[in-house]
Amino acid sequence: MLKKLLAVGALVLLPVAAHAAAIVTSAGPRVGVSSSPDQLVVGGQLGLSEFAPNWSFDPNAELGFGDHVTTIQLNFDAFYHFRIQGSDWRPYVGPGIGIAFYSFDLPPGFRDESDTEVGLNVVGGFTFPAGQGRLWFMELRLGTGNLPDFKAVGGINFRM
């Protein structure tokens, strides 16, 4: 059932991604921590033009280290951005699809193992201006399936 739900979700997000991919509006690094596996996470992300009022498509890639596993995760997120009257802070929430590639670090003499998992993410965060066309962001990410259960990530986006 979960695989069917993920397939339908992917089919829904693909046209959105194709439309939004036309214009990259920002890019930048991201860093944080995850739980299950417990890792330090580093990566990068793109901000793409709004595909509907207050909605953006924000894909990212992350590399996780620790807990005897190396993780490469690709996330394809769609965010709804709230406007707070009189403030430059922009909270956002949204769903995403994540694909995680795991490489398990085993002791010498054992065959290394790897695994690929697909799951859904629920993301909440906020952006705020950092001057000169830059935006700081902080977000919390909850994963389903065999994706990391929880991530706290922050970074900066440079406007293009």
C-alpha cells in the first residue's frame, strides 16, 4: 500500500517539478543532524520559482555520516509559504518524497551492504532575510518508511 501511495505521490509531483525546474531562484548549502540513523548531515538545495501562489518546489541532496552508515538522500519537496503581515519571516510547511541510499559500514571480513529506500517527508520551517539577497532558513523534517525519522537542518540560500 505504501509503495502505491508513493508512486501516486511521485506522479503528482513530477509535473510540478517539471514546471518549476524552468527557473532556479536560489541555491545554497544546508547542514544539520538526523535521528535513526543518528548522523551529521550536509548538502545543498535549490529554490525554484513559485508554481502557484505561495507554493515552491525545493529539491535538495544530503550526505549523512555516522551511526555506522553513510547516507545519500534526495528530497523533492513542495512548500506552502505563509505571509506574516509586517514581517520578512516566512514560515512554510509541505510534503516531500525522499529517496535514501544507505551504505552500511561493517567490520573487516564482512561484505559491505547497501539499501535504497523511498518514503514521505513532512517538513516545517521558516526563512528570514540575511541581507544582500540571502535568506537563512531552518527546518524540521519528519520521515516515514525507512527514511530518517527526524532531521533538524539549517542553511542559507543565495538568490540567483
